[in-house]
Amino acid sequence: MSLSESSYCFLINCLSNSSRAESFFKERENYLENLFPDSEFIYIQPQDSIKDIAKAKAESFTHIIACGGDGTVNRVANGII
């Protein structure tokens, strides 16, 4: 698969990094979109289910990027599996 056929979904846990993750990624969206064409940024709020979102997005993206701590990575991995 070539890079042009890839699609990327960034799952950003807004509570990560003492709730600074959201602003960190929003400031860098344009830069990341240039590096990773066909990207989507999902800002996960406390009431959202990371696992359910990851499961749904895994059906339509070739790459799911978990942005947060080890708990975020664990929930995303469980959603994909």
C-alpha cells in the first residue's frame, strides 16, 4: 500500500497531558494534514467511549493513531481488536 492510499484517524483524548492535548493538536492540525493526507482528527471528550469510536473508525481508515497516555492506547487497541 502506498502512502497515497493510506488514511489516518487521530483519536485525541482531550483529558491527556492535564487536558492540554486538545489545544496541542488543534495548533498542529494543518501541519499534520500536510504530512498525512486524508486525515481526520477526533477530539474525544470525557463522556465519549474511546473504544467504540476506535472500533467504528477502524472500519474506514487504514491507520488509527491513539493520542494520549497508556490508558488511551489500551482503549483504542481494544476497540480495534
